[in-house]
Amino acid sequence: MKKLILGMAIVASSFAFGQKEDVNAKLQAANKTAMDAYNSKNYTVAAPKFMEVYELLKSNGQDDKT
């Protein structure tokens, strides 16, 4: 649960640093899909989407391995 909350905080902080609009849209969509799947206990869908969020953040210089 701590990792999930930290992940959400990272995503939220990424918006504060003014990323490109298209990356923000992709990030928001991937995070929403991941969170919806996670909350529905559909972990097979949530896991790849959380990885997508991580890769999007990493490509923008926010490489947090937590």
C-alpha cells in the first residue's frame, strides 16, 4: 500500500514540473487505467499499466525505483 501511495505521489508531482502535454495525457490515462484495475483487484491489467507509468516518468528524468 505504501508503494501505491508513493507511486501516486510521484505521478502527481510529475504534473507540477510541467511536462509536455502529450506525455501528461499518456501518463494520466495510464495511471487512471492502472488505478481502476488495481481497485477492481484486476492485477494482471494493473501491473503492466503501473510499469507504463514508471517508464513514462523515467523517460522524463524522474527515475524513482521505489
